[in-house]
Amino acid sequence: METYRLQQYGKAIISDAYPLLLLLMDSAASESLPMEWIENIANEFTALLALIDEAWLTSKDEYVESIIAQFNLSLRISRSDTNINTPQHIYTTHTGKRGQPKKHVDPKVLHNAFQKGRRIPTTVLASILGIDRKTLRVRMQEMDIDSSFDKISDEDLDTLVRQYHQENPGGGRAYMIGQLRAVHSLCIQCHRVIDSMNQIDRLGQGLWKHVAEKKERTRYHVPRPNHLWHIDGHHKLIAWGIVIHGVVDGYSRKVYLHV
């Protein structure tokens, strides 16, 4: 068990349990409480505190030993790090021209990163490799690596969309795009997925557009002064004794403030 928890348990017994036992002992006569029962509880808490104290000392020694073992292991590794070969995915070559040396990326790394089903963003990969995003794109063009959208016919896309719609009739566009990426490892343009869903489920998409379209705002009209008032309060300054209330007449839009 963690030393911190054991220490907290011991403090809880001392600060919470013992004062309550003393209160019970003081009020035992007036409340007709058996003293023998109170003494038994006090003995149980004392034994529990002794067990916690013993476990805390043992856990503390184990923690110190583990820290020493980790330090010795790191020391041995640091002494033998000259025998460890770390693979270098980026290497430079001097072109003989002005400017910085040319940076090259290991082709295996790029091919593995952009293989089918593993869509790593170029910005993230460039940050991991420690190179600029434009440099990464140039190296990808040199190795003929295409990270654009997948090529799939409209008929095959309609088949996948129809299959998903039959299994999940309530699924929307975001779920459909996520299904294509996660299950079929396909990255398809959003407009193609939307067109396919409109083709497969015209009624559902039409109802969704009707519900989601922006409603026209109604005209705000108050017939006369003092017919409708709007009031609100500001209590963020209440710690300094300041409360602000504002009142607006709905007809004249006149604002009244009270502090």
C-alpha cells in the first residue's frame, strides 16, 4: 500500500476517532453508555493504529529500496549507453551549396506512417521527426507517397453507406465518416459522403435539413411603455459589497442601473 495513504489513515484515527471516543467517555454517564464498550472500541482503534504504523514503516523501507534500485539501474544504463545504438530516421548530406545541409528521411518510416489504415497527419509526423512540414512533403513527393483521399467509385461508396445505414438508421454524417475511417480504412471527402447519404436516404436527410435549418426570428414588439420590463443582476463583485441590477423598458429600450 502507498505510504501516503497509510499516513492519512493514521492521521484520521488520531484527529477524528480519538476525539470522538473522548467525547463518548465524557458523556457516558449522562447518556447511559456502557464504559466497557467504549474501552473496547478504544483498544481496537489503538491496535489498528499500531498495525498502520508498522505497515507504514515497512512500506517506507520498500519505497526507499525501490528508489535506490531505480537509481542504480539508471546509473548502469548511463555507463553503458555507448554500447546502445539508437536508430536515426533523419540524416543530413552536404550539397555544396549555400544554406543548411539537406535533410533526408528514412523511406521505411514514411512508408509505414502512410500505409493504408494508418493516417498520421503530416504536421504531427513532422513534429515527431524534428523537421519542417514543407520538408516532409517534399520528401514524400520524392518517394511518390500519396497522403490524399482514397480513390473509390461512387457505386462502392453507396454500397458501404447503404450497409451502414441499414445497421444504424440514426447515424449521421460524422458517424458515417468515422465508420469509413475506422472499419474500412478509407479517407473520403466530406462532400462525397454527404452526396451518397442524400442518395441513399433522401427522406431522412430531408427531415434532418428541415429540423436543422435556421428558424426565422420573430419580431419583438411591445405595445406601450411600462408594459414589459427586463431585469437582470450582476453578482460577481459581491465580495466587495457591490451588486448591480439593470432594468430595461421593452418599449423605449431605456436602461436603468442600480448599484
